[in-house]
Amino acid sequence: MKQIQDHYFHKAKKEGYVARSVYKLQEIDQKYHLLAKRNRVLDLGCAPGSWLQYAAKQVGCGGEVVGIDLSSIALKLPENVTVVQADIFEYPFREQFAQPFDVILSDMAPKTTGVKSVDAQRSCNLCEQALQIANEYLKPTGSLLVKAFQGGPFEQLRQQFREQFSHVKIYKPKSSRQESVEVFLLGLQKK
Ligand SMILES: C[S@@+](CC[C@H](N)C(=O)[O-])C[C@H]1O[C@@H](n2cnc3c(N)ncnc32)[C@H](O)[C@@H]1O
């Protein structure tokens, strides 16, 4: 992952977070009150782990956070966090998750090629898989947050969100670089 050494990078170091991307989740959470005490949260694409660190604090010791990533995580995590190293397209969710989640997060990013249309399609594939997982493992009235790339199939993805959620928001956090095509799609109140 490319490391940007800006204000958020230094703030993350100071506050003990492993990545600056934590401030994207924090900003969205503060605006939409996504995470609550005792929530059960699934974090798709969780490495290196800053969203896990933040979500674990927000749900508290009565809550639980499960993370999945292709990469392993070096970080020492709180006791209410479990991490699985796996590909979300291949992981046997049905066998592993008996209880549904209150919130599903995805900060997953594809390997980028530099070709906008290819990268947008790859990002969309990850978002659609997150939506499929939410369809099966998110509680009714639960929330799904995904990182998406604008352009190409984005409008189609937004429409799919509208079919599954009562409210759909698009949000670009301040800590997301202005030149980046990334935005966050938030589905609230699963139908
Ligand atoms: C931007 S990073 C996530 C950062 C994380 N939210 C944090 O705050 O530390 C994106 C992650 O998505 C993961 N990823 C991409 N495709 C994936 C897949 N098919 N299954 C699981 N993880 C995937 C990558 O391995 C990468 O670690």
C-alpha cells in the first residue's frame, strides 16, 4: 500500500493507529453513528488493522469484531477481535458465521492497474461481493459501508444498494485524498 506521510499519517502514529485510513471510518462513524456498544462487526479487507482497532473500541468488550484479509496482520489486537486470513471470494462464510452482524465494513481495494475502467470494475466486483455477503450475513436494519471507485459501474452499484437498504449515502471523508477516485457508499437500515 502506498504510504502518504501527511497530517493524518502523523496523527495516526501519535494516537497509536496502524494506518491513516482509520480517520475515514472515524469521520463516517461520527456523522452517521454506525458503530455502537455491543455490536457484532465484520471488517472485510481489514489489514493492516486500523479499522479493527477503531471498531474494537467503539463496540467495547461486550461487542465483537471479525476481520478478513488476504494478508496477515502483525498487530497485537484487543481480545474482542478475531482475524482470518482468506480471500472473501473463497471463504466459507456459511460454515463459520452462525450469528449475523450488526455492521459490515469494507475498505477493500483491488490491485490497481492504472487503467481507470479496469480498476473501477475490480473495485465494483469487491463491492458487489460485500453486498452479497451483507445480503446473507447482515441483520435486518443493519448497515453496510464499502469503499468504491467512482466511474464505470458505480451508478449500477448505487442502485443495488438502494434495493437492499432504506437509505443510501455517498460520502467522501476529508482524509481521503481529493485526487483519489475513492468514495464510500453507505447502506443504512437493511430492508
Ligand atoms: C486499504 S487496505 C484496508 C485498510 C484497513 N481498513 C485499515 O484501516 O487498516 C485494503 C485491503 O483489502 C484487502 N483485500 C483486497 N481484496 C481482497 C479479497 N478478495 N479478500 C480479502 N481481502 C482483500 C487487501 O489485502 C488490503 O489489505
